[in-house]
Amino acid sequence: SDIDGTINYTEPVQVTVVTGVDEKPMPQAFALNQNYPNPFNPSTVIRYEVPSESRVTLEVFNLIGQKVATLVDEVKPAGFYALPFNAPGLTSGVYMYKLSAGGLSFTKKMVLMK
């Protein structure tokens, strides 16, 4: 209290602790993102997320279901991935890419325009 008996309160002080450890966010779930650019010629980037170490396969198929490329087929640690896909030998058209990991699978469509 002050000399005259009044009590004054100050606003709470917010403290931010910096540890110096650069903690990167980890994915919360398996995810397959849309490739970019799309349409593409002749290359694009496919991004995907793995929340825990898992066997991952990433394959590309034409519209009649024939596999035209296997981009990933290995155990991957948790993390965010960006994978370039170069398709100079493929013809123009629509292709599907499929991520299988953790007992789940995700499929997206991409367009190659030459």
C-alpha cells in the first residue's frame, strides 16, 4: 500500500522463455498434398507428411491403372517431405499419385501438359 493507504496493482508480466533449442513442428497425421505446379511440364513437387516412422510408398499411375513410377518405397522417419517428380518420358494426360503409409492410402490427381 501507498503512504495514504491505497493499494495499486500492476498488470501481470508475461515472460517468454527461449531455450535455444529449435523445435520443429511434427505432422499430426499422414497426409498427401496436391502437387505444385499442377498442371506441370515436365516436373512438379509432391508434398506429404508422416507423423511417425513408417513404411511409405508413393507411386504414380496412369488412368487405366498401370504403374508408371515408384517414387518412394522405404521406411521414413516422421516429418514433412517434398519430393520432385520429373516426367519427361510420360505423355500428356491425367495421372494419379498414391501414398500408402500407416495402413492408410491417399490418392490425388495431377495433369501433365506438354
